[in-house]
Amino acid sequence: MNFNFLSPVSDSVLAHNELLSAQALGRKLKIHSEQHGMPDLEGVNIAIIGVLENRNDINYIGEEFQLNEIRKSFYGLFPGSWNTTVADLGDINRGESVEDTYFALKEAITILVKKNIIPVILGGSQDLTYANYRAYDALIPMVNIVNVDAQFNLGDSTKPIKNTSFVGKIILDEPYNLFNYATIGYQTYFNSQEEIDLMDNLYFESYRLGEVSKDVTIVEPVLRDANIVSLDLTSIKGSEVSSKQKYSPNGLDGKEVCAIARYAGISNKVTSFGIYEYKQSKDDELTSMLVAQILWYFIEGVNFRVKDDDFSNDRNYQKYITLVESQELTFYKSNKTGRWWIEIPFLEEVNNKLKRHTLLPCMHQDYLDACNNKVPERWFKALQKNSV
């Protein structure tokens, strides 16, 4: 298997690793090292890949960065009672051009996902999500992306791709594989009214920072439905991170962002997870430790995945039917986990993207709302997207 474009984890990190407790995470990882080469990926569930690319950052002024501090923080944590095997495959260095870096990342993700290994990308600028998305061209027909971000990043898709405009490229570049795009933790004052209107017109989903901070569980269903999760570190409150990483006094706090990472991990559909916009700083312990803990919670989530969406056997679920505005809504509740789904009907007359009854993850609250004659918003948007 060709991973020639990955450089090994630095010797300084490996030397630091040798000093850790034998129970520490770093001692239990399969690590790509200069001395031993690329580890055998047999039995690996999650693979960490660093990508040292930030040239499409709109504020780029030639600075380089590395991920050693994140690795030291992560290696020093202790694993939970996991049966999940994690590998650190090292870094993709900058290519001659940014497109070369994209190509290498796309290839790596395609190879790993085909092997049922979840790539976790530690990145520079968030436009790398575009390369992550393009890897799915060869994998599945329709893709759902969740972006944990203060901004929508739709941007002007006629201009060259940047870390603030990559979603516009995802929407408009062929092949068109995007089904749903959702943003968690957006802050209205960072987004133009045109972008907010466009999100509505495309029936995409958005969860404001205030809604998420009030009740983080509202984002679980959209993460349960995601294939790709992309986390922008600028969505995190300035007081939680190192000096260079500070972006806004408002944002998600450490607990919220770790809960979101755990929901992403628990989701049976999430097959890649990226953490972007890392800014290396002299006083870096805070950001690197937070990224390490986000990683830890994602792996913890993956370890507790439960296959609970098999509705072929009626012993596995309870079915509830309710009427809303003369529309019959069908809900399913898993007996294993208590998670809820709602059925999106198949529209005969439409060239339907899904071609069958599709179950959309939802919350118990959506069922309660439906009982009170209120149409669940996720269901309405999915139905509209299906009809386009």
C-alpha cells in the first residue's frame, strides 16, 4: 500500500513518548517512525494523519507549523477501557502546490476508508475539508458534512478556494455528491445575511452557538447522520485556547466541543473526522491539550458505537405513528439505545435521490412536537431536499 507521501512522527516526539508511563496512550499506538517505518494496519480502527498545509488560509503570510505539541499531549493521556486500535501515520508535508497536498490527502483517506479505518485529520487550514470530501467520490454516492464552525464558509465559489470559502466549491464543483451540509456553533455576526439566506434556500441545517450551549444534545441527530465531520478550532471560545489560537471571546467551550467529538465518534456513519485551523504558539500547552482531549473523546465515541439502526427485525425497535397537518409521520425508537428516527416518505413522482423510505435521525423531542401538531424541522428540510 502506497503511503510514500507520509513522513514519520518526529524523533523528539518519540523520545518524549519513551518517558511516558507504560499505560499511556502513546505506548499503545502503532506509530509511523523513521526507525520502524509504516506500521501494519491490520486490525487498526482509527488512523491519525497530520497535514502541514495552510497556504490557502486567507491570513497566510508564509508561516509554517508542526503538530509535535499536539502529539505529545495526546500520547500522554490514558486510554479508556477501549478495544479500539489507533495508529499515528505521521504527516503529509506540503506538496509543490496546494493541489498536490489535496491529492495526497484524498488518496490517503480513500485507501483508509476502503479498509474500514477512520482517518482523523489534524490540519492546517480548513479548506483541506474539500480534499476530504473529494475522497468520497470513489466511496459513496451522497455525502453529509457537518462543520463545527463559527462561520458557514460558503464564500464566493467563483474565486480560488480559501479556508473561508471551501463549502461553496463543494456545492458547485462536479461531481455533485453533497446531500446535506450542517454547521454547529455558528455565530450570526460572522456570517453575511446572503450566506444565512443561502443556507435556508438550500435547506441546509445550522445550529447557533446559543442553542448548542443551552443544550448540546440537540446536535446528536445531525452528527449521527454525518459522513464527514470537520471541526474549526476558531469556533472555540478564546479563553479556552493559547494566545495565537484566540479568535473570538464567544465560542464553544472545552466541554461542549468534546461532547460534540464524542457524538461524532458514536455515529455509525462518520467515516472521517478532521480538526483544522491549528495555530502553533509559544505558550502552546492549552490548545494542544484541548485538541488531544477532542481526539480522545472522538476515539471514546467510536469505541462505544452500537449498531442500532437495523429495523428489519421488529424486536429491535418500537414504532410510533402520529398525524401532523394531515401528514402521517412515522417514528422509530431503538430498543438498544433509545435513539429516535423519523421516516422520510418516498415520493413516487420525483426523481428521488434516496429511492426508498429513508430514516432520518431525530430526537425524542421531535416526536413530542409532532404529537403537538408541530412539523419537525429536520424532517421538513430533508423532504424539501428530496423533492428538488
